[in-house]
Amino acid sequence: MKIASMMKETILGENSSDTKEKNFITIGPPVDEDEGSLEEITSFAGVDKKHAVGAEFINELFDTDFDADLDYAKLRRKIDTWLLPVLCVTYMLQFLDKLSLNYASAYNLKEDLHLKGNEYGDIAAIFNAGYMVGTIPGNWLIQRVPVAKFTGCTLLVWSILLVAHIGARNYSDMMALRFLLGIMEATISPSNMMMCGMFYNKQEQPFRMCTFLSMNGIATMVGALLSYGLGHCTNSSLAPWKLIFLVIGLINFAWALIFLYLAPDSPTNARFLSHEEKLKVINRVSKNQMGIKDTKFKFSQALEAQKDLNCWILALIGLGCGVINGGTSNFISSLIKGFGFSGLNATVLQLPTGAIEFVCVFTAGMLAITSKKNIRTILLFMLCTPTLAGLIGIHLIPLEHKWALVGCCWLLYIIGGPIIMCWILINATVAGSSKITTVKISWFLCYTAGNICGSKIMYPDEAPKYISGMKGLISSYAGIMFLSIVYYVMMYYRNKTRDMKYGKLTPEDVKEGVINGFKDLTDFENAYFRYSY
């Protein structure tokens, strides 16, 4: 079948109950003559209903006309009301956990554990080593098993490990606990990404993903206030740094139970949706041409991911993000203390950091969802500029201008913006469940490796300016910005080449692409696929 004219899909705008026409622009593969063949697909025979989540609805899906339905905005609000808070709270708590070591370091943790030299940096790095170890089996499992149930159980174990930190007596105890904690936490971000991808289409995902990642900023503010308050508990039988781990751990334990009750594994078993609403969600999300989820791991797709330049550019950007995050999230208290502030003040001065991150990341999500054009990669580039300016400021401003230095520190946590834009690009530019899993594994492996490097380049003898560390973070941002330009050009070229070879998409082509999605074809194999970048 020849792909003819640009397909327009009538969908409801995010902020209106009126219908609006939006270009259904997706994303496209390389253009070898033997790839993406446009064979006629006249049946669903190739759909593996045993492994393709939602495939049991496929016949009913194509027998029902949803195009005239003007009420999807109401259903989307229902999903937002139920699912989005679950994702937001989960992500806020997992980032609060990551910051717990940073906050504890302001209250004699190093002295009580008798840490010497760069041992604190080792403790910060071992968490990411555990994260790296847990990345491959964790991502494989969330594809294979019910994602919400698995994630809820992981949250329970993670919370118990966090509480166990109060029993740490020395460097070795803390190293073991942080390593195990990293293993447990490795699946939280990928599971959030997967759950978001199963309930929202490509146009809706950026705002939702930016919303739950902007909770990093809320976590920073909540953590700063919490640790500031606990820092005054000097008469307790537990040291303030132990109280931080205890309280955050108990909060996580309670939330894990709530998560297990509330979180759905997919639209097909979401108890807050009626049968008709499940059909509507599956119909809408299936137009991503990625199906909903396929539980069978295909090694051919994993190999394809490793041959795809898309995977490696995103992974290298993840490496840069990791270096920056590893340096800032574990050492911002040490930075501010080094500028001449007490431990208590260094904690409370991190409040604006969270507010700035929340505003910037949330705004990026709003821009991504309101624009009909491909601006995700442009937003990735732009979100790098404020923090790059802050790092240069810390490197160049003299120590006597301590408030200017603190102001530069307030910009550092905007690293959440580039991170979430990478996740959005993975969900929008990769098709095939096993290929997406492999790309996520590659990204998180590089990201955690970067976190280890970032925590190790902040040498104690260079405090408070950490000159080598600042140079490393600045170089990482420059690399991310360069790679984002390369990525934009590559995605533009792929789409243009596909349109030249096959023509632009028609509504019938999109239907065939939906079936290809349920057949779990990759973006290389599905000629109807276009890249949203």
C-alpha cells in the first residue's frame, strides 16, 4: 500500500472540550530498502494475544467508532485524578530517598561513622553501583511481570532498607546498605515511564512525565524542611541524621502499601475504568503504534537497539546527566557549608533549589504539550543553559560573594529537566517492547555510571569550590547540548527520508500502524512510524 497524504487525527485538546485537528506526527526508522516493507495487513493474525497486553480488545477496538466521541477530556481527567498522583508521590519519595544522604551529611554523619578521606564519596557512589546492578534484571522484570505489583513490592523492601540505616555503625555498614538500596530503586523510574506510556499518547505524555519528575523539586523542599526540623532534635536517643533515615523510611513503607492498592498494571485491569473506558484508552494509546506492552522479550529487538544510533546518543546524554546529578545531589550541602554557612542553614538554603526545579520542569512539560511542533529536543537543549550558567558562576565567583554562590547553587537541580526530556524521547522515538527495554537499560546503565563518576570527582581537598568537579560538570553539560543538536538533526532526517520514500500518512496507514504496534514491531520494522522529537 502506498502511503499518500498527511493524516490528521481529530482529538480533544488538553484545555478544551472542543475538537481540534492536530497533525498525527509520530516518528520514523532508517531507510534501507529491505526495512519497513509496506505489506498489506488485512488481519490480526500476527498479533500474539498471549503476550500483547490489551490484544484481547483488538477486534472490538476496530469494530467500534470512537472518532466522533467528544468526551475523552473527561476520561483523561479521570486518569489524571487516579494515576498521576500515584506517579507523583512515588517519584517524590524516591528522590527524597536519594537526597537523604545529602541531608544526613549536614548532621555529623561523617563524624559518627568515622569516615576518612573520600569515604563519603564512596558511600554516595556505591548507591549508583547497586542501581547499575539492578538496572538489567529490573527493566527485564517490569516488561515480563505486572508492573504495579512488582514496583509496590520493591517499594516495601526499599523502605525497610532505608529504616535499617539507623543501625549503621561504620563505613562498611553504610556501604552495604546503600548498595542494596540502589538495587531496589533501579526499577522505580522505568516503571513510572512504562505506566505513563500505557495510559497516555505521545502528545499527552510530556506534560505528565514532566509533572511527576518536577516532584524532585517538591522532594527537595520537603526534605530540606524535614531535615531542618529533625536537626533540632538534639535530645533524642537517635542522632539527627538517623532520624532523617527513620522518618523517610517509615513514610516510604506506608506509601508502598497505598501504592499496591491504587496503582494499575495496565489499562486492561484498571479498576477505576469501565469496559468502555478501557477501550477508549487502548484506542487512543494504540495510535502511538507501539501497542500497550508486550511481555515477551525478543533478543532480535535488543540487538536492533544496540545497532541504532538513537540508543547511543540518548545513552551518552544519560551519562552526562548522571555525572551532573551525582555531583550535585550528594554534595550541594557540602558546597553551601563551604561558602560559610552552618549545617542547619545549608539545609534550609536548599529550599529555593527545589522551587526552581519544580517551576522549570513543570513549565517545560506545559510547553511540550501545547506545541504542535517537535520541540522536545529543543527543550532539552534550553533546560541545560541555566544550570550551565550556575556551574560557571560557582567556578568563577570569589568566595567572599557567598550569596551569589548560593544563588548559583539554586540552579543546579534543574538537571531534572534534561533527564525527563530523555525519558520522553525514549517513549516517543523507540517502538518494540524489547527494544524500548534495551534502550532504557542502556540509558540507566550510562546514567548510573555517570552518577558514580560525578560523586568521585568532587575531591575533599578541593572544598569548597571543588574545581575539578565543577570542570567535569561543565564539560558534561556542554556534551549534552552538542548531542541534543545532533539528535534533532538525525530525527528530522529520518522523518523526512521516510516521507520521501513512502509518502505521508493517511488514516488507513495509521490503522495499519496500530496493528503493527500490537504485533510489537520496532520503529525500524514499522514503515508507518514517525519520530516525535
